Amino acid sequence: MPHVTLSIPDETYRQMKRYPEVRWSEIIRGSIAAYLEQMKDSSSSAEIRSSLSESTLERLTAISSKRAESYFEKSRVEAWKRTRSLTQTS
């Protein structure tokens, strides 16, 4: 099995150390698997663009790069929250 190294904030690491019984690699593997499953179900940008009307495409094209980045960041954060909630243990 391949190995992956990742970096996490010091505070997160300290909190993880408080729960030595948790198999963190299993949590991370589950998170990655859930995220990949979500990605598999999503459409490509070309597929999405082909389904949009001309007026919608024109409005999207008019959005500034900065505003688009802001929307993307909000979407990324919300997707991460959903993915994280799938792997939370009780």
C-alpha cells in the first residue's frame, strides 16, 4: 500500500494526541474515499457549461475573477465540512 505524508497544524496535532485510541490513518483514508466518491458523482465543467442557457453563460462570464475565487472558496469550505461530517465518529 502506498504511503502519503501530510502536514497538519500544531494545534490539530496536539488535539489528536489526546485521543491515542483513534486510528487517525483510518479517519483520513475514510475522508479521502468519501471525497473521491463525491468527485466521481460530479459532472465535468464542460458538461455543466453545455447544459446552461446563453444568458446564464453571459452572466457567468461577466463575474470578476476575484468574485469567482470568493465563490469557489466558499464552496470548497462547505464541501470540506460535508466530507468531514461523513467521517466523524461518535
